Amino acid sequence: MASTTSSTSLYFHNMEEIQKVFNQFDTNGDGRISVDELGGVLQSMGSACTSAEIERIMEDVDTDKDGFISLEEFAQLFKSSSGAAADSELKEAFDLYDQNKNGLISSAELHQVLNRLGMSCSLDDCVRMISNVDADGDGSVNFQEFQKMMAATVNNGANATDSGN
């Protein structure tokens, strides 16, 4: 089993990575995310979202209005990288990782959140992930770097459909 140490190891490189994150939210494994599952994962990540905020997130993401988030709807969050709604969703995602609310995601914060989500990666892996997108060299990812990373990983995922797995 090969270890990923390049930019391909970033959060949402392709549909396979999106599926892994989706599965973390889909706690009962039924292929869709309910309001309760969404709230539970957000709470476990340290988010203090109110039930009204969780309902709003669900309403925004649940485009077919069936009361659940499908994998396709979930993936669309990472594909829509323009506009105020997309920026708002990206900001919410960024804020989940920015545990100390200082406007930066450190390697330690990334490590903490990924491990809470059940993704086992070392602190060294997280340092590498951060360094791959840390344009200003401060050792952390700010929101602008996070936006660029998300746009690049979505584009790479669309261009590298099945690259050797």
C-alpha cells in the first residue's frame, strides 16, 4: 500500500476522497445524510451550530428537497467554487478545521479534525498537507489558500478520473 505524500493527499482530491468524507457523515451507511447525521458530525467536530443553522445547511445542500443529502449533492459542495453561496459553504468548512478561530488552519488543527472524523493520519502527514498549499510559507492555511486548494483539488479530481487505483 503506497503512502500519499504529495498534493494528491489533500482532503478532496477526487470522487474517492469525497466518498470517504461522505461516508463519515453517513453514519448509518444508507447512502444519504440526514439532518441528524449532519448535526452529529458537525457537533463531534466541535461546531456549535444551532438546529436552525443545521436545517439551513441541509436546505442549501439538499437540492432535490428529499430531506437527505446524496453523494451527488455532497460532491457538488466541492465543485461549486464560485458565488456567494459557495463561498459561504467553503467558509463553514474552513471554520470547522479552524478550531481556535484565528483564521488559520494549522497542522495540529487539521490532525485533530481528521482524526475526529476517523481518518488516521499522522501529524507529519498533516504538516505535508499544509505545506502543499501554504502559499505564504507561514506554516498554516488561511481562507484564501483553502479556497485555492479546494478549487484545485476539484479540478484535479475531474481531470484524473481513475489514476491508478
